[in-house]
Amino acid sequence: MTRRRAPIVLLWLSTGVSVLATTVALLVIPWFVLALTGSATLVGAVAAAELAGLVALAAMGGPLVDRLGARRAAVGSDLAAAAVVAAIPLLHATSGLAMWQLFVLAVLLGASRAPGETARRAVVPELIAVAGMPLERGSAGIDAVTRAARMIGAPLGGAALAIVAEPIVLAWTAMVFALAAGLVAVGVPGARVSRPRTGYLDDLRDGARALLSDRLLVLTVVMVLLINTLDLAAISVFHPVYAAEVLGSPVALGAITGVMGGAALLGNLGYTLLGPRLPRRLVLATAIAISGPPRYAVLALEPGLPAVLVAVGVAGLASGAINPALAVVAYERVEPVMRGRVFGLTSAAAFAGGPVGALVGGVLVDGVGLRTALWAVAAVYLLVAAWLVAFPVWGGLDRARVGGLLRD
């Protein structure tokens, strides 16, 4: 590893470690709540509290990233997450863990995640430039380690729970968060941050104004929100119901999830190699057309598990290109001094697809039935792909605007 590439590689590594710790925490905490209370309702409520903290700080925390600088924000975020996670077993072992305390800690855990994710995204373009990499390759790298960490984190957390008690796993997880903070502190150079001349609310308004002034970015946010809503409906509702009612096996649900995640990681790696040579508009339209309609159509036809796994595998391969391609567009079109504020708002919109997707998925299945819901989602995916092809505004995906200038 050359000295020029060390910062971006260490950023990737720290991102993977942080996401790994987050994945384990979000698996172990609900398990711990269930063990303590036996209430599925409380498990869902704690998860909702964590998500509320995440969405709130994603939207409101952007100015903090721009004011503190990416390195300080990322380090502070991981250390805050370490403290929150460590507090759970500490309170449980000393004064006793009250449910209201667990709700507060869940909100704080979600809130601690958002600035770190925004900060890591904000610093990527500079580190890629130092490393001499194409922007597509560098953005795909951070998405790849995120996907890999999520894939590893869930089974790792489950294995840890089979060996030791929940408080011990959470204590280990806190140390992993601290390790992620250390990797950022050591590997990512600090940026000179000017003293802000405006108030915090002014910064928020400036971020919203910068986002809304770019029509292509606004449309991109709408598209991401729509896709995330559909995908979360599938993950949280369609896939579990399908595995239970059509395939009749929880093992099938694990297989679908695992194949989808593994294939998406491979697709991401493929984009890392080929992305710099491909037009982004074509990549996105093709990826959306392949990752959505065929998968849901095959599920609706109920051909059996082998065919379903092939369909979700192909969909996963295609979907792996979507996030890094969209990230490159954002990197090129947002001024460096505004990245924290704008990326915070776009992240909040993307995260909002989670609860909306779960709600929409449940309403669709209960209202029109699983098969009709699958066909409906396939049709919406196809419309999104056609939208990218038919409307001229999406041609801007292949024209980078840097510093207010357009370059072909």
C-alpha cells in the first residue's frame, strides 16, 4: 500500500469496522430486549427509537460535519457510539437497566451513527484524488466494505450470542467502535476548518438551498427514496411472508437474504472495475431494470426456491452498481464546503424509506395480497427505469459539475 493510497484504504477499513460494530449492535440489542422483557412490541419500539435518532441527526447533523471537519466528526461519532453501547451492559450490571434508559440509549445510538456516515462520505473525493483513483472506483470501495461488513456482522453477532451473554457481546462491540475511531484518527488527514460566520439554522437553510437548487440532485433523492421504500418493503415484509406462506421455510428466508447480499457485493466489485468506462445513466437504468422487475415477477410466479435464488442473485448483481454510481454524481455536483449539509439531508431522505417501506409493504400484502403486491412493485421499478431513459434531465448524470462548472 503506497503512502498516497493509505488514507483512502484506512477510511475504507474504518468504515467497515464501524459498520460491522453497528450491525452487531443492531442484532444484539433487540435480542437483549427480548430476553429481558419477552415483548416483541418493545423490541419493535426500541428499533423505531434507534431509527428516529438516525433520521433526525442525518438531517440536522450536516452542519456539524462541515464545522468540525470530516475526521473529527467521524471520530466523535464512533466514540459516541462506543460510549452508548458500553452504557447498556454497564447499567445492567450496576444500577439495573430501566426501559426508559434503553429507549434513550437507542435514540442516542441512532443519532451517533448519522454524523459518522455523513463525514465518511464527505471526505471520500479528496482522499480518492490523493490516491490517484477514478472517482467511481473510490466510491465503490466504501460501498463494498459497507456491504461486506453487514454480511459478516449479522452471523458474527449471532455466533457471539451463542457463546457468551448479551452484555459481554455489547462490551466487545463498544471496543470495535473505538477501534474504528482510532483508524480514522490515525489514517485520515485533518482538514482546515474555518470558523463559521453564520448560525446553525442558517447552515441548515444553506444546505437545503444547495440541494434544491440542483434539479438533478433533487430527482436523484426522490428516486433513491422510492427505491429504498420498495426494497425495505421487500426485506421487511415481502421476503418473510413469501418464505413463510409460499416456501414454508425460515431457511429459505436466510438463503434469499444471503444470496441477495453476496451478489450485491459482487456487483459492487464489478462496478469498481468497469464503472469508470461506463455511462452512468445507462448503468443506473439497466441496474434498476434488472434488479427490480424480474425479481418480483419471478417471486409472483412462485417457481420454487432454486429459481427464486437465481432471480435474487441476478438482481443483487445489478443492484450493486446503484449506490456507487449515485455517490459519484453527488461528489461531483456538491461543493466540498457544502457536502456535510447536503449529504446529511440526502441521507435522511434515504433512511426515511425504511419505516415507509415497512408500512407500505404491510398495507399492500394485507390489502391486495402478496402476489398482487409483487406485481405492483415490479411495475413501479419498471417505471423508474423508463423514467431514467425517457426524460432528458437524467442526461446530467453523465456530465460532472464541479465548482459550479459543467464538464463532459
